Amino acid sequence: MARPRIIARLAREARAIALVARHPRTPRSAKWLAGALLAYAVSPIDLIPDFIPVLGQLDDVVLLPLGAWLLWRLVPADVRRECREAASAA
């Protein structure tokens, strides 16, 4: 039962990141980072190819959360809250 909740939370975070990228009060550096995160998440090109055991999946598991953490640090708190609420409502 925990898996559907995790997937739903990841989808909500992805929507929030997309909203942050388009928000007018988001700093330009955060917009670039949001775009890069979304592009990396959907891109078939990885830094370390997935067919390499462990390391291929580990780069996604480390880079995406680290990038999301950095993004949320760059975005003002009120913008972050607004985008997360809008993503939850969608």
C-alpha cells in the first residue's frame, strides 16, 4: 500500500517543480534548475547508463532528489508553498 502513496507524492512533486519553473517570482537560476531536473527525469540519456549494474540506477536515485532539494532551497518559501498547494489540488 505504501507504493501508490510514494508514486502519488513523486507525481505531485514533479507537478510542483513544473509550476515553480513557470512561476513569475521564481529566481532565474531556480527556473533553469527546474527545467534541467524535469528534462533529466524524462530524458533517455543518463550520466551513467542504466545497463551498468547498481551505478546506472544510483545516479537517478541520488541526482534527482539532490537537485530537488537544491531547487526548493533556491525558491522563496511563499512560492514553494503556493506551487505545492496548486500541485496537490490538481
